[in-house]
Amino acid sequence: MQTHEDATLTELLEQLKSPDTAVRRLAIMGLEEQLDMSALPAVVRALDDSDPTIRRVAVKLAEELGDPAAIPGVIRRLTDDVPEVRHLARMALREFRGAECVPMLLVAINDPDPQVRSAVIAGLRELRDVRTLPPLTNAMRDPAAEVRQEAVTTLGYLRLPESVPTLVAALADPDAHVRRLAIGALSFFKRPELVNDLAGVLHDPDWQVRQEAVIVVGRCDAAAAKAPLIAALGDPAWQVVKEAALAVGRLKISAEHELRPLLGSDLADLRRAGAMGLGFGHAVGSVEALKRLLDDPDAEVRKAAARALEELFPRPA
């Protein structure tokens, strides 16, 4: 009996037309092993097969073939009844490359289903095509947060100066995840106004947004970052305080008064961050407090204290 491993490409393509689901399954698996661009029309048809196993394999084949002609069929599978097929379709759209893929994806950017819109935008991300700027800008007004999340990320990937006003406006988005992603996207642009742009989100009601803002501010010029970072050392969320302390140390900002209380924190992460901030900030008034941390029960805190003391008193060359 002939198996799909023995069948020729022509035979597999013919078998894929069979009314017997089992035969079609074997045929599509055979095509998976004999990947050939001439099979593209059959693969495209198989994307709409009544059998979910065949649709699943067809999505994977469409991704591997990478031809834009398969994009509409893959988009249809974004609303498949089977979750696995939907997931594979979403992942497949991110693998299509080439400028010719952009128009095929943009056709569905206004689809009624937000899952389709968000997946299509995610598919545009790696293409980094300037033609996507207007529709992505429009997508930042989409009622679905998941769509705006993908749009703000993809705008960041474009790294076009024209997108900066849209990204700054996204810092006030009602969705916290969008605001956090907007901060990350803006960090790609080395702009002197960045710290000022992030002033509002440094007081955001969501601690993760504030944390992201502190991380980005900590990569900016020390003169501009000093005041907001020192203020962040008083944040109610310890995660934000930790990042502020590390950033203060990295930028060698003097904040001894604000950092020293961290050495007595119940949280090892804060003791460690406080020690690093004091050491790199050359806080000579905290030497004794840092020495006491050399006996801290946490090994990472002890290492941080030792490193801080080395910064304060470097060994002779």
C-alpha cells in the first residue's frame, strides 16, 4: 500500500481533492514533507477545508511557503472555530516578509473583528514599511485596547519621527498596557524632550506604568533625569523605588538622603538597590551603613554592599 511518503507531488495534490477526510489528511501531511511552491494553490484551498487538522497543517505550510497570495486565507483562519488554528494563523502572519505583503495585510486592518485587526497589525510589525504609518495612526483610536496595544508597538518598530506625536498622545490612553508600551516605543527616539514627555506617567495610577517610565528616564541625561528619579524614590510601589535607586546610581546622581533609608528595608531588592545607588553616587556619609550590609542575610545584598564600598574606596591600581 502506498503511503504519503511514497506519493509524488502530483499524486498528493490530487489526493488533497478527495472527498475522504482521511485521504486529504495524509495528502496535506505529505505536502508538509515535500514543501514545494507549486503546491501553493492547493495549500490556499486547504486553508478553508472542513477538517480542522487539515486547516492547521495548511496554515503552517502557508507560513513556510511565505507567499503573499496565502495571506487572505490565513487571515480568514484568525476567526477559526478551533483555538489552535487561530493561534497558528496569528503567528503565521508575523512571518510573511517583503513589501508586497503590506497591501495584503492592510486590506484587513479595518476588519469588524478586533482579533483580526490586532493580528494584522502584529503582522505588519517586522515589515517596517512607511505605508503603514497612516493606518497605524488611525488604529490608535480603535475602541479595542488589544488593537491599540499592537498599533503602539508597531509604531515603535517603525521608528519614524512622524509617529512621535501619536506615541506621546498614547501616554494618556485609558488602557495601562498601551501607556506602558508607548513609553517603550518613545524610548527608541533619542529626544531631549523625552523626560518632559514622561512627566505625567511618572505619576500614573498604575505602578507598572510608573516603573517603565522610571526605567526609561534612567537612560536619559543625568541633569534632566535627576529630579524625577529622586522623586520616584518616594513612590509607594517598591518596584518603582528599586528601579529609581538603580538608575540614580547608574547616572551617578547624589541622593544620599533619599537612598539611605532603603538599607533598612525588609525587602532585599531594596537594600541591594539602595546600596548600589549609594556606592555609584559616591555617598561617603553612608559608609558605616554599607559596612553593616556586609553581614546581611542575603548574598546579593552583601555583594552590592561590597561593590558600593569599592566604588567609594577604589583599590590602588
